[in-house]
Amino acid sequence: MLKQILIKLPRKLQKSDLLDSSGSDSGNHTSNSGNGVQCTNIGNSISSRLSVVKRVSSAVFPASIMVGVEAVEPYLSCTDVSILQKQSLFISKLNLCCEVSDFSDPDKTSAEQDLKHQTLIELVDFVSTGSAKFNEPAIAAMCKMCAVNLFRVFPPKYRSNSISGEVEDEEPMFDPSWSNLQLVYDLLLGFITYSSLDAKVAKKYVDHSFISRLLDLFDSEDPRERDCLKTILHRIYGKLMVHRPFVRKAVSNIIYRFVFETERHNGIAELLEIFGSIISGFAVPLKEEHKMFLWKALIPLHKPKLVGVYHQQLTFCVVQFIDKDPKLADSVIKGLLKYWPVTNSQKELMFISELEEVLEMTGMAEFLKIMVPLFRRIAFCLNSSHYQVAERTHLLWNNEHILNLVTHNRQVIFPLIFPALERNSENHWNQAVLNLTQSIKKMLCEMDEELVLACRQKMEEENSQSSEATEKRKLIWERLETAANVIPPA
Amino acid sequence: MSTVEAPLYPIAVLIDELKNDDIQLRLNSIRRLSTIARALGEERTRSELIPFLSENNDDDDEVLLAMAEELGVFIPYVGGVEHAHVLLTPLETLCTVEETCVRDKAVESLCKIGSQMRGNDLIEWFTPLVKRLAAGEWFTARVSACGLFHIAYPSAPETLKTELRSIYGQLCQDDMPMVRRSAASNLWKFAGTVESAHLKADIMQMFEDLTQDDQDTVRLLAVEGCAALGKLLEPQDCAARILPVIVNFSQDKSWRVRYMVANQLYELCEAVGPEPIRTDLLPAYVRLLRDNEAEVRIAAAGKVTKFCQILSPELAIQHILPCVKELSLDSSQHVRAALASVVMGMAPVLGKDATIEQLLPIFLSLLKDEFPDVRLNIISKLDQVNQVIGIDLLSQSLLPAIVELAEDRHWRVRLAIIEYIPLLANQLGVGFFDDKLGGLCMQWLQDKVYSIRDAAANNLKRLAEEFGPDWAMQHIIPQVLEIANDSHYLHRMTLLRAISLLGPVLGSEITCSKLLPVVVNASKDRVPNIKFNVAKVLQSLISVVDQSVVEKTIRPCLVELSEDPDVDVRYFAVQGLQSIDQVTMSS
């Protein structure tokens, strides 16, 4: 019973304190005469709330929180105190850094900001030298400090302030308090990777809510921040095993929202980068849950128009999956065909290179399942009037594995692509493409001349019939129309 | 048609077309589903076509979207309302696909169909569908389900209603944020069908849960619907249950939430009645007007007039006006622009004295704003102030503002001010116009940008309509016709454009005596583009002038142009001659 109270208590405390500090806006800071006052206030309120517990059993509860805040001045340097005091000094310094300064206000005296900055540097040093001891109060203080400083709402994307208004302003927004944020991130990383950190205790504070708010920050416009987050989330995933399913689920949710709702997110590349290494760690045979992630999250990620920003990472993830289970290749290719870009040539180029990578790992059995729709698409790409797309598609034939697959199935594939090659020879505008088409045609002839001749004949027949087919289609619909008008609707 | 007709199988045609590789053909055939259905007749549509469509759901999203849309209006083809339920099966599948716009369209079509179905059929077919979707394994089904409850609910018997409410409650607490977002954004629709006792208990509980969701995005959508929800409640209940939530949200730390509140606050006022407005909503609104975040101030500033309209003038002057003063000096140009687009509307609310004393300085300062959009927004709403205090007080500041906008380096700004010129002319009167603005109107005709020249020509037409032919003869025509001697062919083209627009307004006499000679003269221009534009203008003037003038002046000119060495000139000249012939024949 008592234990339960103790476990719950610090977390609640953390929450309520968070609310306190977030509720106060920038106006309140100016009213505080100095940081010291603020700090002891927090300390007092903690100790007064804890005093209830203290009465029950002071022996069970680690005394260092109270000692830390009340007895040791946070301004002392770490080297100036005895080893015994170090721990409490550590905590009081962490608490000192919970004061969020307002960088947007230039009038504010820089003294307290400097103080916080110095303290953060000291803390980073202290942790990196390995002299910190992360007992429960320290962990609680650390998580609270990170939460107060890091978890914030990003400002709106600023409209350009120039009068022109017509120039797209793509400059990313940088948080003015980055110098401090970076130190807090360093500290968090140092904490998570601390060799003697007890994961059992840490997971209570680095909990679901903490992680999901950390994930929200991936939307930051600052690439430096996303980079920090990437490393930290990766370490959390590595160290706190219990949270792994949650992390995977929460990231899936971010991806769903991005793909199906907003198409806006700044951190997809970073999230996928983490997933690249998560996937490579999956055990084989793959669990159904993981395959679902491939089908429901990764493959739909090919749809948004921003795919270029994270395509490299996405391809890596997809390839990891096929590496684990080559049977997935055909469903991946089906997905690529489903989301194949219609007008965006840059995107099409990415798709073709991903396709090549995937095909390279595709076995004959899977290839057979998708080759017809696949080569229909490839035929279109061969004809693309964007010469890079056409060129890139022609180059697929240089890949030995693909060539091998094609050769074995030439009876099906030649008839699909031969008309496209002919069309290119007749009227593609680009000389390089024409040359490539010529050499592929030569290659096909060398492979199976008889088949090529048959294809040519079939194509000529079809060409002569095509206008007839159009005419026939028109006629059928006309007859349908007549039939429809004979039978009156109800 | 061929003489030997093969028997026609409409379904086979469809199946064949849907197998085609060309997506355009597949789309075309889906777009003509109703033809196939009519050819089949109602019974076979029910027994063959619809089951086929239910199976055929593996196509491109574009085709599925078209199918979802077509099915929404398919009731007549399956035999009317009593058979409407057969359409539910294919749409149910479409509600579960991945692509958002297909799902949305399927839900929309289901709502269309459901709202026509009979009560018993809804219970037998529609409600089970909603329940199946709500229990769907993948989130897409559950997301779709949320948008269907308001159709199923009204005709359900009591026990089923209880069940539906509890299912919706579960959706509000779904594991997936996607589903909770859908539940939040559809809540007000569902709430509109629920009996008031349950509304106060169940629905409000759901609302409160959603507003406390740990995902920002869910809370945001809950706020978005709060005004609609509030209007369903009795004013005192709304004040007791929704007001505190909103007032609380107006101080949320996320600017997105505050932004949403700023957008909703006015409508909520309509739902709660006067007393809570004064005590709670007004202070909240004033806070939003002074928010730290420009986006929030923009949203709030845009509602300033509407808000003043529901307050008493005293309250508006006491609480809102000081904020308006601050906003007119805001550091963000977008805030000032948002304010400028509505602030003129406050004049009728505050009355003449307060307007002159308090608002006028604000108008004047906005009229001198460094950002053109702000000035434009003020000018566009000039009529509202004119009614209250007359234009004289403003006119001194107005002119410099207009001149500066007229010469702005961004053509979009120039375009915008040209479009307000007729409004200004109407408000300011002929006298003011002649002195100050006439020159500007001519200057625009020779702008570097085509759109401006075109708008300038159009502007002359509207002015001629406003002030009449006599005025135009005196103030426009002489200057315009001078352009005929301009050395730049693009300017001469603009003249032709202006003539083709002015002709119909000024009437036959002026056209013949003043405009036509200039046009005929231009037919001897050395630039072919001018010449074929002459042909076009002549063609447009045929209907304006008398038959005799057509024969005497227009026809010879066109005949001459029809023998021009330039192919385009000949083309348009021949076109002109043809339309003369048509007119002569018909008369």
C-alpha cells in the first residue's frame, strides 16, 4: 500500500508542477526578482507536499530530495562540495534549470539566462564524467527538467514579412533558446545512455506520456533538434525494452496522420532512420505486427508529394524488410505500382531507383506474381517524354538480376514492352533515349529473334485494329444508351 | 449501326471495360454506370450489377472514388427507396479502403442514401452496417463509422439507441487517435439527433472526454465543434457545460487551440445569451485580441465587428475599442490587414459620434499603413463608413493612399485598387473623381503588365456606365483616342480593347462618329496583331451600329483585311464577314 503511494507520488508531482510552470506566461518571469527565490519556492512546495509521506516513514523515502533543495545552494560549483553533497547539489541544479526563460523578450536581463546556461554546462560535464548517480529522485528531477524545457508548442509557420509576399520563404525557423535546448538534449542523452542507469526506475519517469511528447517534437523545423531527438529516441528504444511496442505504435500513428490527414510533418526522415535500424533488429520469421507496419505505414508513405524528403530512408526500411523476408517483395512492388506518380517526374525517378533495389532482391516466385502489371508500368516509363525518366528506365536492363528475370519470362514480357520500344524509335525526341532504345532492341533480338518478330507482327495487327476497337467501343455504348432509354427508369 | 446486331449484355460490357489497362476507359465506364443500370432494368441491376460492383473493389483509387460518388445517386436505378439497401454493401467496402477521399465520398454517399431510406429499413440494414464498421478491425472502418451515426440514430428503437450511444462513446476513447479525431469532428452532427436528456448526459460526457484527450489534435477538433454543440443545448446548459471549457481553452498553451477558440467564440456567444457574454466571453475575447501569437490575433481581429454587433455599444466602446486601437498599431502586418478588412463595419454599430471621435483616427492610420493590403482592405469597405459619417472626413487621406496604391510596384496591388475604382467613384462622386482620379485611369492603360491594361480598359467601361455617355465623351474619350498615335503597339492594342468595351455602353451614335474612324484607321497599322484585333473589334461592333454603317464602313474594311498577307489577319477578317452575313440573313 505504502509503496504504491510512493510510486505514484513523484509522477503526480511532476505533472502538477508542469502545469504550474506552463500556465505562467512570460509576464510572470519579470515579476520574480531573481532565480534563487523561484527555486526555493519550488523546493518548498515539493517538500511541503512530501511532508505527508515523510511523517509516515522518513526512512523509506530517500531523503536527498529534501536535503538537496533545502540544504545545498545550487550556485556552488560541483568541485567545491564534498562527495556526499554532490548528489544533492546535482538535484538542486537540475531544479534550478526548470525555470524557463523567455528568449523572445530582448529586454530581459541576460544574467539569469547566463546562470542557467552555465548550470546546464556544468550538469552536462557532471554527467559525462560519470560522477552522477541516478537514483530515483535524480531521475525524477532530470525528467521533470527535460519536460519543462523541451516540451513546447511550436510557433506557427511565419508568413514572410517582406512586402513582396510572392517569394516562397523556405528558411526554417530556429528557436532563439537553442543554445540551452541543445544542452538539455545533451543532458537527456547522457542520462539515457548512462551506463549505471536502472531501466526499471527510469521507465517509470520516461513513461508513455513522456515519450509521446518527445515524439511530438520531431515536427520541429530545426534539423539540429530533430537530430538530437533521433539519437535520444533510438537510445530509449534500446534501453527501455518495455516501451518498444508503444514507440512503434506511436510512430505508426504519426505516419498515419501524415499520410492520411495532413501531409505535413518535418521529422518523417528522422523517424524512418530510427526505424531502419529497428527493422534490421527484428527477429525472423517476422511477426505479423511488423509486416502490418510495412503494408499499412511504409508503403502508403510513398503517396505524399513530399516523399523526396525521406525517400532514401524509406527505401532503406523497405529493403530491410525484404532482406528479412524475400516473400514480401511482390507486395512491395504492388504498393509501388499503386502509388506510382502520374505527373511528378522527380518522384518517378525515385520510384524507379527504389524499384530497381527491390527487384534486385526479388526471387522468381514473387516476380511471377507481379510481372505483368509491373512491365505495363515500365513500358509507360520507357515512353516518358521526360528524358531522365525514360533514360533511367532503360538502364534497368543493365542490371543483371533483372535481366535474368526478364530473360526467363520473355514470352510474357517482350510483348508488353516491345510496342513501347517501337514507339520510342519512331518518335522520342531525345537522342540519348533513342540510342538506349536501339541497344535494348538489339539486346532483345539477340536473346530471341523469333519472339521479337512475333511481337512485331502482333503489334502491327493491333495497331491496324485499334481504330476499329475505338469505333466498336463507341458503338457499344451507343447501343447501351438506346437500350437504356427503351426501359424507362422507375 | 451494323445490320447484324450481336446480342447486348450490359454487364459484360462493363466487365470488359473495367478490365482495360487504360484507366481513363475504366473511369469513363464507371461514370456511365447509370446507363448500364437503365439498360439492365431495376431487377437485374439489383441482382447482377450491384453484386458485381461489391466484388470489384481492387481498382485504382480514382476509379473507386468515382464509384463511391455514382452509387450515392443510384436509388432510382435499383427500384426506388424500398430497394435502397442493396447499395449499402458496395459502399460499406469502400468505407474501409485506405485512401481518405474514397472513404469520405463513400460516407457522404451512404448518408445521402440513408437519409432517404425508410425507418424500418434503416433498422434492418443501415444500423447493422454502422455497427459492423464501428467494430472494424482496421481504423479506416471505425473512422468512417463516426460519420454515419446521425443517420442511423433517429429511427432506432430505444434499446438500439442506447447501444449506438455507447458505441459512439467507445469510439471517442478508441485506441487510435485517427478514430478519436473522427469521433470529435462528427460529434456535433450526432449530437443534433440525440434527445436532450441524453445530450446532457452522454454526449456532454463524450465532449468532456475529448476535450481532455492527451493528443492535441483531438482536443483541437473537439473545440472546433463546440459552438455547433452549444447551440443544441439550452442557453443555461451551454453556459454551464461548454462555456467553462472554452474559457479554459482560450488560455491553452497551444496557440492552435487558442486560434480555434478565437474562431469559434463569436458563434458560441449566440448560444449562451447576454449575461455570460459579458462576464465570461468578453474577457476571454479581449485576451485573445491581445494574445502573444500573431496568428491568434489575426483570427480574433477578423471577428471584431461581428462581436461588437452582439454587444451593447457601451460595452463595445469600453472593452473592444481599446483593443482595436492597439491592433491598428500591431507589429504584424497580417493582423493589421485582418483588422482593416472588418473595422469599417464597426461604424454603424458605434454610431456617428463614436465613429468620428474614436474610429476615424484608426481608419486614417490604417489608410497610411506601410503594407498595401491594409490600405486596400480599408478602401474596399468604404461604403460602410460613408453611410455613417460621409466621405468628406476621409477624403483628404484617401487620395494619397489611392495614388500610392495606383503606383505600387506589385501589379497585384495595382490590380486590386483598379477594381475598387468604380466603388470609389460611386462614393466620392463625379467632382472629386474628375480632379484627382481621372489621370490615374489613363495612366493604367499604359501599364507594363497586361492584366493591368486589361483591367484599366474594363474600368473605363464601368466608369462610363456609372457616370453616363456625356461624361465619358468629355472626360474619357478624347484622352483614350489619343493613344492611337502611341508608338508602342501594345498600347494601341489596349486602345482597341477599350473601344470594344466602350462601344456597347456609349451607344450607336458616339461609336459611329468617334470610335469607328479610329478603328478603321488602325486597320492600316503595320503590325499584324493590331490588324487582326481590328477585325475582332469590328466584329464586336456589328451589333452596336446600324446596318447601313456596317455595309458602308465595316464591311469594306473587313474585305480589305481578308486579303492581308498575314494568315491570322485573314482568318479573323473572314470570321467578321461571316458574322455580318449571319446578321443580314437573320434580319
